[in-house]
Amino acid sequence: MRATPEHPRRPAAVAFDVNETLFGLGPVGERMAARGMPGGSLDLWFARTLRNGFALAASGTYRPFREVAAATLRGLLLDRDDVEEVSDDVLGAFAELEPHADVASALQRLADAGIPAVTLTVGASAISEGLLERHGLRDLVRECLSSDDVEVWKPLAAPYEHAARTLAVPADRLALVAVHAWDIHGARRAGLVTGWASRLEGTFPEVFDPPDVTGPDLVTVIDGLLALD
Amino acid sequence: MRATPEHPRRPAAVAFDVNETLFGLGPVGERMAARGMPGGSLDLWFARTLRNGFALAASGTYRPFREVAAATLRGLLLDRDDVEEVSDDVLGAFAELEPHADVASALQRLADAGIPAVTLTVGASAISEGLLERHGLRDLVRECLSSDDVEVWKPLAAPYEHAARTLAVPADRLALVAVHAWDIHGARRAGLVTGWASRLEGTFPEVFDPPDVTGPDLVTVIDGLLALD
């Protein structure tokens, strides 16, 4: 049976989004606060960074996450003369993110089931690698993949297809797990099975294609995916 | 001579972005504040609305602005039991926006030069029409166009091409005027001449293709466009 929205299949591999899904952005917000940026700057900056990256992608263009993030951050620092210094400091915090409490268990569940996990981010693979190593999670992830590999940002289809190709599984046997509805939507449009953890967004915006599996955290979502036929 | 980034031609028609370019979103923010939403909610919500709309567009999907905006707003109102009421109230404020101080003069400049102006928004044409009428500006605009007309959001090429087709001018004789860098980038990629007013964003993010004409306000931008060969 082919996977359909009504009949998603048990995935043969799982790709995890990185920022906010595996690792919280708290340390980035702390740097912003320490530099005197107002409360709410992290959420606004991250939303605008994705807005700008998606606009580039939608119009057929590609720039790496760090460039888009830095250019967007400058727009929040207009009146300052230490923009470069603050930008380097804030962006440097991406190497110091902390994993969410549900990550190790979710990855271990997959390892126990013999199902390979990869990461798939619009950010840099080297950052994902470093974070996983630092937190003793690297052995639970087969490979760190990025939009950079194909020079196209999620949620266009190419990065999801790249992950399926790398893992040598059909798209409908690869699951994308994320806390962002836009990522779920893009993965679904690319033919993947999808699992959305609600711990960031709370409710799934009904303008996006719904996830196949929903749960409050990554462990519940992985259990739901493993329970598929 | 064909228009190139080095040699943009004097436009035969001008399309204006609407939200934040012609009309400030202040009344929307006031409604949010009156409903007890925290400071910064307007900027965060608008950035996330565009992020979500662009994600839909990038993955080949279309939903009208109001649906995307309402679904995104719900994500900021999770703990409340009056979500629908607040959402209707906040979105209703889009019919009550005020024009920026430079709008009437900029439109009059074009009328005096015999160059037709249209509006081109990801929002609804009826909202643009109503706002222009309410503020005595409707006669200065030939037509109100929208992403809805082609069911594709800016910054994909189709809406810009739709505006050129409607005005019966080649893309490189149509100018797009906006305060958003992402809109300038999309228009440029679609072959239009572009004019960016810096009054919202301050500096133009270098990840986007630069505008042909830049100025602090719409009047200066229009003067710059009219001064092209």
C-alpha cells in the first residue's frame, strides 16, 4: 500500500529538524539580553530570519542560514555602533544550544528499534554535529544533513528529497519530525511521513497540511511513528 | 536597451505594496494592546504571518492572507478563551489603517507625470480599495491587484507578472515600490524595476538583490524612478 495522508507507513528512517526541535534557542536569547536587546528580540529575529530565508527560497535564491540570520539581526540593531560584535556574539551562541529534555529518549527509542536518525536543518551541518557531540548524542544520529547540501531551504521539496536519497529510502518511508508546522507542511508536500511535537507552537495552524502523528513531545511522536503499520 | 541591474529604465507604470508601504499597521497594534496582548505582538505576528505565507508559497501551496494571518494569530492567543473574538477584532483593523504621510504626494507625483499606479498586495484587493477610498486616494490608483488574483503569494514571480500583464507593460517597464526588502528582491527576480523606501527597515539586508532606487520615503523613491532614462 502506498502511503497516503490516511495511511502513512511506519518510517524506515527519521529526519529531525534541529533548531527548536532538538535544541532550544535559550542561549541565543540570553546573549541578546546580555547585549541589551529588548525582550522578545529572539522570537522576532528568528521569525524574520525564516521569513527572509523563505522569501529567498520562494523566489529561486539561496543564501546560507548564517548570512540570512546576520543580515536580519542587523535590522534589530540599527541604532548601535557595535553591530558586528553583537552579531558575532549572538550567532556564536548557536554552538552552545542545549538539547530539549525529550531528545535523548526519543533518539534512543529509534536506535533500539533499529531505525536510523538523521538531522535536517536550514542551518549548517557542522553546528548540528558539534551540538550532538558536545551532548553525547552523536552516536544516536547517523548523519547531519542541511539545506546547504542542496543549496535550497526547507520547506521546498529538495532538502527532504535529499535526506531520502542519502538514506536510500523512498520519501514515503522517511519521517520528518519537527516542532514547526511549516516544516511538517513542506515535508508532507514532498511525500514524507510527518510527526509534529506541539511543545513549541501549541496548536497546529490549520492553513498547513496536518501531521500524520502529533504529540506533546518528541518521545510521544516517535512512539506514534513506530506504531504505524 | 534592455533593463539590467546597471541600467534600469524609467517605469511606464508603478505598483505599490500596501501593508506598511502605503498604510501603517498602527491600528492593528492598538487593537492588540486593547485586548491585552503584550508589546511587540504586532511585529512578531506580522513576521510570522509572512513566514507562514512564504512557507506555503515555497512549497507550492496557496491560502488567502486572512486565513494565514488568523491561524498565526491563534498561536499568540493560546491561553485565552476569546480567541475568535480577538481575532475578528484585530483582523478588522486592517480596514481602518491610516496612510503614511508620504503616500498622497507620491501618488500625486505619478499622476502628474501621467504614469499609472496600481496596488499589489498579498492581502485582499477589497481591503486596499476600501482604504484608498476612505482616504480620498482612490482616484490616484488605477487598479487594486492582489496575490489572490493569481493564487500565488509574492515574492514568487506570478503576482508581479500579473501586474505587468494587467497594465500591458513589459516587466522591465513596471516598477515595484515597497518598504520590504523581500518584496524588492522578488520583484527584481521577476524582472521589474524596484524602488525601496527605507523608513521601515532602515538598512537593506545584503542577502537580497538591491533596489534600483532607494530613498528615505516614497516621494524620494518616486522622484528617483521618474529620473531614470
